[in-house]
Amino acid sequence: MKFTVLTLFPEFIENSMHTSICKRAIENGYLELETCNFREYTENKNGRVDDYPYGGGAGMLIQAQPVYDAYMAVTGGRKVRTIYLTPQGEVFNQAKAHELAEEEELVFLCGHYEGIDERVLEEIVTDNISIGDYVLTGGEIASVVVMDAISRLIPGVLGNHDSADTESFENGLLEYPQYTRPEIWRDKKVPEVLLSGHHANIEKWRQEQSLLRTKERRPDLLDGQ
């Protein structure tokens, strides 16, 4: 999987993605990351990429030209699935992560200020994605969230593929509670079934706990079941 990120802050993307599991995945060739600062493509002699919005209003708007030229530079004019991180987009979830993980290449566009000229969005964006109903200062944090979620689904990225299969939301439920040593901590004991070695009973307990936890914490997830 190749991720290309169009951003005014490439160092944020690089620092975030070159950490932990994603870092190892990049080093081992399972992921490829390219960042492009679209400020480098502006035709403004002062290096500006923003201007006042037509019709008035607060704040500044990123111009179409530098974004489009940067996009053409990184894609070579090819049609690549391109994600714009915006509060107006489809709310990201695990199903969308699976869908996007099927692609060989993805481009992420990170906005700033009051957004980006609508004309270039119409020209290059295929998917508008939101990570929640709130507003951030820019799209970089959201793009890292989406890339991280997708990365975990790429074969080879996680050492144990079962780790992805048992995560929350994979079966429409939240993940069951988990425990490690010591067996007793602050008078709290690990559930006996997990110490039994009886795999069928353990699996049954985990399914029951997933259902209970989902009912308690995210009952909305059960509406369609």
C-alpha cells in the first residue's frame, strides 16, 4: 500500500507515521509513504497558498492552483483514489477501513484555514471522510488516524493477523476485556475461565463479554443486529 499525503505540514505526517508498527511496516516494505508540501507548487512569489473567499466571510481559503499542481506532480495525471479529510465527509469506520485497504494506492488531501477552493475538490477528490463530528485545525491528524486504521489491515503489517481479526468492530461488537499477569492485582482476580485452558469455554466467555460490553458502552452498534 502506498500513501501519498498532500499537506502544508509534511513533518507532522512523517513523524507520526514513522512510529511503532507503521514505522516497521514502512521499513519492511509493506507500506510506502510519500508527503508533498503543496506550498512548493504555488505560483505566488511570496509562497502564499491562501486568499480571501469570494462573497466574504471569516478566515482564508486555500487556492485551487497549488493543490492541483501538487496532485498532478505526485500522480503523474493518473486517476488515484483521493481522500479529503473534512467534517462534512462520511464518518470513518472499520468497514470503510477494510474497503480502502483493498486499494494499492491512496492520496490524502489535508486542508487548513477555512478549507479549500471547491473547484479543485470537485476535480480530484473521490472520497470525503470525517473522523467525527468536530472540527480540527487541519486534516493532518485525521489523515494519520485513517492511515493507521488502514495499515493494520494490510497483510504483513501486524505480526499476528489474528490481532486484527479480534479487534473491536471487526464482528460488529466491542472487544472483550483482557488480562495479563499477575493473576491477582489489588485484590482483583483474573476470571477463572481464562485460567482453565478450556478453549471452547474461553471463546464462549469472550463472545458473551463482547456482547455485554457493547450493550453497556455502544448499544447503537446493536441496532442493526
